[in-house]
Amino acid sequence: MKYFLKSFFGVLALSMFLSLVVFGPAHAQNMLNEFAGKAGYPTDASQTVENNAHKIINVALSLSGLLFLGMGIYAGMRWLTAMGNEENVTKAKDALEAAAIGMVIISLSYAITNQVFKLVPVSAPVTPPPAVVTSSGACKTNSDCSGSTPACSVNNKCVAF
């Protein structure tokens, strides 16, 4: 039971730390852009969903790669300190093999996601067409205007979209 609680709290602490590392900068950047926009400063237009997803995936794969690298170092140290005990050598070899397979999988995942993000075009923001003033007459409601898509603007002018 004691081992379970230690491992549970260890995993909980690690996940909280990783969530701060992965999602903290993105949240801070969004807040910074919001405040900069309110203050009248230009914000970075390259902060799209696709770019943020690419960054998050790259960070997650990089952290996973570091995890498997640490696992490989641990397995190597375990093999070195086995002192001829065949059971410990076998466990170390198995852990080293698992770490190598994990590194290969993470490396392939990293390469594939980078290629996918290079090949998939980034969508441009959709802007509505500009409104065209249909008449210079004043209006109070949409029924005062005529045309294919009439609308009364905030300025009390008839516009069509």
C-alpha cells in the first residue's frame, strides 16, 4: 500500500509539472495577446490553432524522448552494477531494449508529425465580404431596405452583403 501511494503521488506530481510546462506558456501567450490587443498593440498573427497544436505535439514528443533516454541510461547503469548476477543483467537488457524501441517509435512519430504539418496547408482566416451601401437613404429596420440581402446598418444605412 505504501508503494502504491508513493507511486500515485509521484505520477500525480509529474503530471501536474508536465501540464504546467506544456500548457502554461500557451495560456500565458493567449493572455498576453488579449491584453496587448486591448491596449492597442499589434498581436502575433501566426498564433493559429495549427501552430499551437504543432508546438504542443513537438513538446510532448520531446519530453517522451527524454523519458526514454533516461530509461536507457538507467538500464545501462543497472547493467553496469549487476556484478555478474544473470537475473539483474537480463532485467537490464530488457529495459535497455524497451528504451531503444521507445526511442525509435518516438523518433518516427516526431518525423511523421513534422512531415504532416509541412504537407497540410494552414487555413487562412475567413473574412466576410465587405458590405456595400445600396442606397443613401436612412433606415430604421431591415424592412426599410431593398435588395438581395438587405440589412440596416448601425449607421442607419441600407447595406447588402
